[in-house]
Amino acid sequence: MPKKPAHPYTERLAFERLLLLIATLLKYPGIGSPDFFDLSNNENHDAISSVKVYLQKLAAELDIELPPEYPAIPTLRKDLETLRRYAILDRRMYRWGYYLGTGALSIAELKVAFNALASQAQYQGDAQARRIHETLSKRLRGLDMELKGDFFYPTRQHLNRAIIHTDPEEMVTQGETRDTLFHKLPLLEKAISKGEAIEISRSNDFYGFNRIGRIQIFPLQLIYHDIAWYLLYEYCENGHLAIGRLNRFNNHCIFMKILPRGLEKQKESLVKAYKLLENGWGLNLGEPEPQKLELEGTLNLIHVKVRFFPPVSAFILEGDRRHPHQKITTGLIDKTGQHTYIEYTVDLPPRSLNEFSRWVYRYMDKAEILSPPQLVEQHRQSTQALFDRYFHGDR
């Protein structure tokens, strides 16, 4: 009976080499692309040579001893072919580096994530997302070709567009450099993830409170809202939580000589901030003392009521999740089948009244504020000022 040929990976060294190759592709997705050439100091810019360098690096990290100059390039090519034979790698060309499958995501899940990344890169002006999107677009081009263009097709899109310059690289190429905190995003993100205190500086305050100059804070989160990026932060001195437009802070960010407080404390503050956001309307988190009372649950909220008229009332009625504590009551139904009006009520902290008013103002004559009295008077005065501007103002 003829002797059965030994499996090519029977020997321990060969088996470890194959496992190291798989581990290298997992740890360094895109290995073999030009992005890895400089790191591997590979003068020939050969994809397989780059894979070899990182395989040897990983072996050293895992205390796995390999013979000098091992493995040979032809051997690695055979190993890659083995991975293809067992469908660990696909049969197609990997022109922008090797990677294994889709990691923790299915193809359908990865497509949704890729759509979100594309939107954040293009419309929200996220420089980091743009760079990642560019790299992934090259890396996943083969997958998109297999799926006949379905993967890259933007099934979902988030069109809210930033109205300011957000990408330092684009600012330079377009000659539109701005003195803003966008130039310090890497430091800012590091401080957020480590719970480190930093000093930043506000260059302007459009609300008339003269809150400019340097402040010492724990940054908590970068938030995109409506048309711009904001920074959620906590003052070092008193734990006061606040949100500021990123472009209204200038290009100044230095670490403070304060011990990092870690992510658990960061998360605790984040929970408090989101409690305030849920209670209120908009991004204003209020002054220190009322904010403290609100978080304790002892602040008196203000009952707000607005009457909306057709056709706007139908759109207000549609938004049944506009605020977690809202109540909507309807009036009589007219001959057209529409409600003659609806009444929208919600209890808000005083800090939110101005932002709530600005939301109501967009509906012009189709909205009437009924309470509280100070908001009624404010709305009346704004309406009168608008009338005067059109009919009695200077020409």
C-alpha cells in the first residue's frame, strides 16, 4: 500500500508559519499596500516582502523564534495560495493590501457602516473619517466589483452639511487656513480617550457673555449637530458641563499637569451631560448652579404650551418623538379633515427657553405661544419688531 504523502503543514515550523501569516493579516488589515512600505523599510515596495517583515515582527512580539530570513518569499506565496484554497482569502486580486473577510461585521453590516463613514467624511467634514474612507475605498474595491457595484452604492446618506471649514489638510490646499481647534483634533481625541485635562482658548463669543480666553477642561466628546461640530466638556474647577462650537475655539490645546482620571469617570460625566440634553431643548446646558439643581432633580421646570395651525400642525403632529416628555392635544376637525389646531406642551428647564423659541419662530404666523407669560411677551415683541422692520424701519 503506497505511503500517504505528509501534509505540507505537518511540521511544527510550517504550521506556526501559517498561523503567524493568518494572525498578521488579522492584526494589520491592508498589509501589502503602499501604506505599509515605509514602515517595513522595504526598498522594493513589494507587497509580499511587506507581509514578511510584519510576520517576523509579530513572531518576535509573541516570542516565537524563527530561523534567520525565514520565511522565504516563495514560501509565503504558497501559504497565501493555501489560504485562498480554503477560502480564508478570496480568489480575487488584493491590489490595496490583504485582509481577512469583514472582521466582526457581515457584508450587509459593513455596507451600512461604510455608508455612514462616507457621509461623515463628505458632509460632516470629518478629516479622520475622510482618510479612513479613502483607504477603505481602495481596499474594498475588489469586493465592490464582486458585488457588481452594490457595496459602494450609497443606500443610506446623512445630508446635514457642515457650514465651516473642518479639515486642516483641505484648508491648506484651498488657502483657507483658520485659527481653530480643528487643527488640534488628534490631541483632543487623545485627551478624551484618556480622561486627561487640557487647556483650550475661546476666541469669540457670539452670545454676548464675553466668555473668551483660556479655560481648563476635561473634554468628553465630539458632537456633530445640525450644521457644525461641537465639543462637550467639563470644567476642571467645578465640574460644570458645557458644549461649545469647535470653530469658536482657537488653535490652542495643551495638556495640564493633572493626573488622568480614566474612562470610567469620563463615562459618568457623559451620562450626566446626556441627561441634561434629554431634559432640555438644544445644546445649552445652563449655568453651574441651576445645572447642579437640575441633575439633583430639584430644579423647577417651566410649563411651555404652543398652539400650531394648519398646515404646520400636521408636521408637528407627525413628530411624536420630538421630545421624550412632550404632550400633543388636538382641536376640532374641519371640513377638509384637518385639525383646526394642535397644542404642543412640554416642561423645560429655563436654560432651554431661548432655543425652544427659535424653533417656534421658524413657523411664523402658524404658531402662537400660550405659556409661560414671559415667552408669550417675547414672541409678541419679536413679531412687532419684524413688522416694524418691514413697514416702519429706515429705508
